[in-house]
Amino acid sequence: MRRGLLFALIAFSAPANAACPVGTVITVDNDTPASGYSEEKPANWVSHSVEACLGTYRYLSQYVGDGSRKGKAIWQPKIAVSGNYE
């Protein structure tokens, strides 16, 4: 299993003609460009590889950026259809 900053939504009910049918998985991951993951104050974050999981993890550090250890990780999935999601 791949580990890292990952957020996934699975559609469980949507109209029959919906562009996001039941079973569709929407993944937001720090290792997937343009997936919806972003960071506030990215210079304050450090990335480390998790080779066994083929990914990275990120954390705020006092040794990089402005040294404040302040920032936000933002998961903003691209959902084109309104509805109920798990």
C-alpha cells in the first residue's frame, strides 16, 4: 500500500446520468501533480521518501523556509458533480 499524504473520495450515490458514477475514486495526493493537493508556505515543508510505499511524506520544519513551522496542507478534490460522497 502506498503511504503519504493521501485523500480519496468514493462516490456512493449520484444520478444515473452523472459524470461521476458510483465506484469512481477521486484521489488527492501530494505525489500526484495537479491532483488537488497544495500547501500554504511550501518553503516551510520538508519531504522524505518512503521507498517501501513508493511515495513521500511531508512535514513542517523549523530548519527550512522562515523557521516558523507554520503552514497548511490543503486537499481540494476536483468534483464535477454535486451529490453524496463517502
